[in-house]
Amino acid sequence: MKGYEARNIIEPIMDFIKTCPFMEEFNIDLSPASVGRLVTAKPDGSALDYVGSNMVSDIRDLVRNREVERQANFQLWLLRKSNHEVYRREIANFLWNFEQWVEWCQAYGLTPKLSDSEEGRYLELMTADNGIYFAEWDGEEASLYMVQIHITYYNQYREVV
């Protein structure tokens, strides 16, 4: 039996987000994207935080194989650098388009995969929602959008004989 191996889940998701084609149009700065420093007066870049997961289902078959459906939850912080005023219309347009872009990528199989299961057996689902304009610093020089990212994924555990 092979043991559990730790995986990096932040980088593949952040690499995917960096492919969004309209970030510059909305003054989103992804160049310093990382898991940003936490003890600062203001953010130093966009960041992605893992905020836990929950089990959706746990099924065992007749030979005691186990299939678990889980939802991983992430908080995406997008740094907006601009000296322009912020209008609700811009915020709404960005958040709407970002959510729709994630859904479009999901439909065409472009989203990152987390499942530890047989390739292609289950359809993972990535969604973006609950976006808000979070805060502002330095007189509109920097601000944050916050968006929740959810990925439904599957793990399989086979009975060891």
C-alpha cells in the first residue's frame, strides 16, 4: 500500500487564476500573487487562502472500497492597483465576469483538478461566488476584491487485501 503524499494545492489554482483574460482591464495585479504576508498594514499582493473542506458524501461498495466526495473552499484576495475612483458598476462587472469565466472554464475542462480518483470517472466542479469589494488603502491606490472558490472533488480508497 502506498502512503499518503503531501500535495501543493495553492499553486495550481493560482496558476489557473492568472490565465483570466480580463484582470488587467479591471486593474487587478496578479504579478506578486502568492500566499501574501499576513501581518502587514495592507496587502502586498493578491493571494489565495485555503479555508478548509467539508465531506459531502461517503459511500462504501460491497467489497468495502470507499469513495468520498468533498468540497474544498478557498478565499481569493485580488489586489486592485489603481488611482481611479471605485464605482459599484465596475465591482459588479468584475465579479460577475470572473464568476462566469470560472464557470466557462469548468465547462471546457480548463480548471485544475484535485481528485485522488480514477481519471475522468467523476466530474469535478469548480465555482466562484460570494465576491465582494473588501477594502481600500492609500486613497484609492490599492484595494481588494474577495471571492470564494469552491472545488468539489473525489477521493477513492481501495480495500487492501
